[in-house]
Amino acid sequence: MVTAVLASLVLLPMVVLVAAWGDIQADIWVHLWHTQLPRVLGNTLKLATGVAVGVTLLGVSLAWLTSLCEFPGRRWLDWALMLPFAIPAYVLAFVFVGLLDFSGPVQTLLREWFGAGTRLPRVRSTGGVITVLVLVFYPYVYLLARSAFLAQGRGLSEAARLLGCTPWGARSAPRDRCWCVPGIDGNAGRLRCCVRV
Amino acid sequence: MPLVSRVFAGLALSLCSVLAHAKDEVVVYSSRIDELIKPVFDAYTAHTGVPIRFITDKEAPLMQRIKAEGANTPADLLLTVDAGNLWQAEQMGILQPVESPLIDSRIPAQYRSSTHAWTGLSLRARTIAYSTDRVKPEALSTYEALAGEAWEGRLCLRTAKKVYNQSLTATLIETHGPAEAEKVVSGWVNNLSTDVFSDDLSVLQAIAAGQCDVGIVNSYYYGRLHRENPDLPVRLYWPNQEGRGVHVNLSGIGLTRHAPHPQAAKALMEWLTGPDAQAIFAEVNQEFPANPQVQPSAEVAGWGTFKADPVAVEVAGQRQAEAIRLMDRAGWN
């Protein structure tokens, strides 16, 4: 009973939002479709794809390095790579733009040293946004991939290597594909893996 | 009852009634930030003893909040910027007319609502800022000229989502008609050196850093930046002096329809149009007083005098929807 009351309180703002769709002004939507919507939807698609690819590449490769390889500083990197969890995306975005924008201190200094024509790639661009979002969200994939690689056991990989497989050989890939997917797809991926195992 | 108790009771009752009367306060919903309005309100409380409580938020949520609160609203006054917003508030039915010959005598008609729903308090010019290193003032003339080929890749603008640009476009439509206005706006968009910025300060910093040579900003942002850095290589230019004049907008205040303290609120409105308050607006905010009898601060006067567009500012509200659609079509994001 109490849960139902609390749940309905939480849902109330969303209900109001959905109810607002009952009063649509068609001419505004037609105007938006012809002017802003295609560009805006295109941006969303570009961002979603770019960030998904970026976090996969970054998260999985970093997880592979810290869980299956040994090098100086690995133990520190193990947890340090999760620190971006603590940074909200908009804070990093402000720092990025504040530091690296045309009028910011970095580019101003570069122009002083190397002449007024010196340019860095534009921070206020799709690429810039993708970079910031990848840097903020890769820890999610990193965490899950790292658990997957650790669970797989180093012993098996080393045994496979002794028997002639390359470090990228068949042993690693199939099972890890199961575990990588939840980082991006969420629940659906996890269900698929359980059935296979 | 013994005499002492009676005396005490009498004192207590009269104290209560004094306190109840002192609860004559004014509640303001303001979209102007704390630092800009607190000095003015503190001065009023020091002058009259009436406390002012206020909250700050963006104008859209404030207006929706007053509308949703309806007859139970604690808000007496809505203080916001841009005539477009004030016109919107009036259309939403959340303001009530205030008949005040005092306000009418102090503030020119073009800076007040034609239905007495609100009055302007301070003015700002949305004008051209240019780089002193790369642009000679003789090369500048009008807002419309910035759409020409000579300025290709040299213009920086703020986002079309900001109401100040919507009002600028609205008065452009009022002056030239929609077809010509759209040509001008398309020309501006074509001349952009980089994507639009989210605020005027970034536009000014981009001009100073060399990312572009000219931009269109509100005068007080220039004032703010200039205060921090007197060597700023950017200056303001007053365009359209041969023609209609510089685009001027305002901050203004209106009495809410269901204000709980209408008399006290009206008194505050009248004080805000008077010389004391107008002088504080001018000094603290680096704006132009709406009351022509009050001089702007020395710093602001140093930017030069100019002819202002005589069009009634509420046009910015009447043509706002049209302006937004025009900006969408022209590709001004």
C-alpha cells in the first residue's frame, strides 16, 4: 500500500508529461519537422553511435590491459581508471571547453608561441561532445569488461598461449562477447548470455 | 483581572497588531539574478521598512509557476527581462493592469505595456561589438549590413534560443517585413565564423581572441567584461543611426493577477521607477535607466549617446512566434 503511494508520487511528473501529449499543436510540429528536427535527430544518432563505439573500444581495451597483462603501474591503473565515475558529464564538458576552446588558456598560449594561425581541432563540435561523453562513460564498460576478463581466469589464457594460440586467439573472444554486451545493451544482452552458458 | 495583567494583555494585543501590520511585505518572482536586484530591494526596505521576499529562476518556469499557483499564488510581482517575456506573461493572463499616473509620467510609453500590464525599469541596447585590432568603425553601419559579403566568416552570434535574439529579429520583421528580414538573418547565418555561442560573454571573448571580428551583444555584458579587463580590444558600435536607431530592450515588472498585497506591490513598482532605484539599476547593472530624467552612470555614458529605435518594445512579444519560425527557417540555431 505504502509502496503504491510512493510509486505513484514518483510517477506523477511523468504522467503529467505524457498527458501533455494530448494537446499537440500540429502546425508547430510540421514547422519543426521541416526545419530543426532532421538535424537534431541526426545529431542524436551520430552521438549515440560515436559514443557507443568509443566506449567499447576504450573500455574493453583498457580492461584487457589491466586484467590480462602485467606492467609497471598496472595495480594503480586498475582502480584509477574508474575515477571518471565521480565526474558528471557537464562538469567535464565545462572544463574541456574552458581549457581548450579558441578563447581558452591553452589555445591562447599556443597562438602566442606559434603565431596567430595556430589552431586545435574545434572543441565545440560533434567530435568534441563524443570525446567528452566517451571519457565520462567508458568506466561502465571498463568495469564490466574487467570483471569478465578476470572471471575468465588467466590460467586458461596462458595454457592456450603455451599450446600455440596468439594473445588475441580464439580462447578469449567468444565468452567475452557475452560479457561485453551488457555494458551497452543492458538487460537484453545479459539474458542472452545466461542461456548460452 | 489585576491591573498589571490587564496592562500586559493590552500591550501584548497592540504589539500583535503592530506585528500583523508589519507583515505587509512584498513577494517578487524574479528572473534577474540575486546580485543584480538585492541592492535595489535592500534600499527599498531601508527606505520604507517593508520587507521584500523574492525567488529567482528562469522566466519560463516562473511564469508557469504563477499560472499553476492561480489564485493561491504568493507572488505579488513578476520581475523579468525582455519585453517578449513580459508580453507573454500578459497573454498568459497572469498579470493585472496597474493604473498609475506616476509611472506613466516617469516611463516613456514605448517602454510600457499599452494595456498597463507591465512597465519597463531599465534598458539595454543589443548592439554591435567589434574588434579594435581588426575592424575600423567606418566599416560598420547597420545591423542589416552585417549580412553582406564583406563580413563573411567574421561574425559571431549568440544562439537563437535566447529571447534577446528573438526580440531583435521581431523588430527586424516589424521594420522590414518577413521576406526582407529572412534575407538579413540568412545573411548573418552565412557569415558566421563558428557555431553560435550560448552566451554574450563568449561572443565578446571570441571577438577579443580573434575567432571573429564582429558580434551582436547586449551592452551590459560588454560593460561587465570591460570592468574586469579595461584593456579589452573590443568596443561597442551604435548602428542604424541614420535610420531607425539601435535595438533597445528592457527589464520590467508587472503586478500578478492574484497578488496578495497589491497596494504594497504597487508602491514598490512606483518606487522602482523613481530616481533612487533607477540610479542603482544604472550603477550596479550598467544599464540605461528607463526613466529619462535619470542619467546613466559615468561609465555607461562613456560609451557614447545614440538614437534608440522608437518602436514600442512590446512588438518583440507580438512577433516572437513569427521571429522564432523565421530563425528556424534561416538556419540560425
